Amino acid sequence: LLYFMNKAPMGNYDKSIAQAGNGSPDIIATRLNGRTKHGIGLNYDQQLNETLGLFARAGWNDGKNETWCFTEIDHTLTTGLSFDGKKWKRQDDNAGLALLTNGLSGDHKNYLSKGGYGFITGDGKLNYAPEYAAELYYSFKPVIKDLWITADYQFMINPAYNKDRGPVNIFSLRLHVDL
């Protein structure tokens, strides 16, 4: 269990809508030192057998003030499975599959639907829908000590909470080196 409180010069979604009148809200115009964002995070990992693990993660924040760090998510739920490479005689490799959903608070949705912009979301009058994604990855340990290469694929529905966009396919490759 994780509790957090961000305290920063954040703008307020409702106040920016009120100040905008019939125009598009501007979160920057409502920034005030000392505003807070409270939230919690939960993490659960369970090894089911020698090569199979289950994980689940959930998160929530109050969603009243602008997002201050990381990404624009006010509530999230993820579940998935992890597979150890011992099953296919690659003990340092692993693979995983996850399903997730992300959403926004009512205040945040309202702000974006009226034409407001966040630091990574907002493209006019948002036609809101929760984000849904499926992710599949394989982490490979080549013969080089302390190096892992991970191939990742994500399929996302309603990216950036916009049901007028997507679905999208995201492919990535990550290198990890322990120094």
C-alpha cells in the first residue's frame, strides 16, 4: 500500500472552467501554491508455481487539481501474468501479459471535454472514454553479463481517453544494463 500527497503550484479543474466562461479553460491561469493531490496505490504479486506469477495493481487520486508528474491518470487497474524462462530452458528470460484500464476523475473529464489541455492529453472537446490496453513483453538475457533486451507490444483502445482515436498498436524495444 502506498499513500501519496503532491503539494505544488497546481491549477484546479473546476476553477479553470468557471474562469473560462464560454471559452476554453486554461489550467495555468488558476495555479496556486500549496494545492494538493492525494492518492493511493496498491500492488499485489503472487508466485503461483515455480514459473508462473500473478500480479495486480490499482491506483487512485482525487483528480481535483492538475496532474503534477508522471502521467494523466486518476484511477487505474492492471492485472497480468509473468512467466519465468525456466519453463523453456531460458532461466534468465521472462515474459508477461497484462490487461489494464485507466480513467479520469469527473472534474478532469469535464475540464478536457470543455477544451482544456493537460500536459499530455487534450485535443479540443474531448469525447471521453476510459483507456484500455493489453500488453505483451519478452525479456531476453543474451550472453552479455548484466544486459537484458525487452521487446514489448501494446494494443490500446481510446488512447488519451479519446473514443474518437485509436485503437493503436505500440511496439517498443528496451535495453537494460546493470552497472
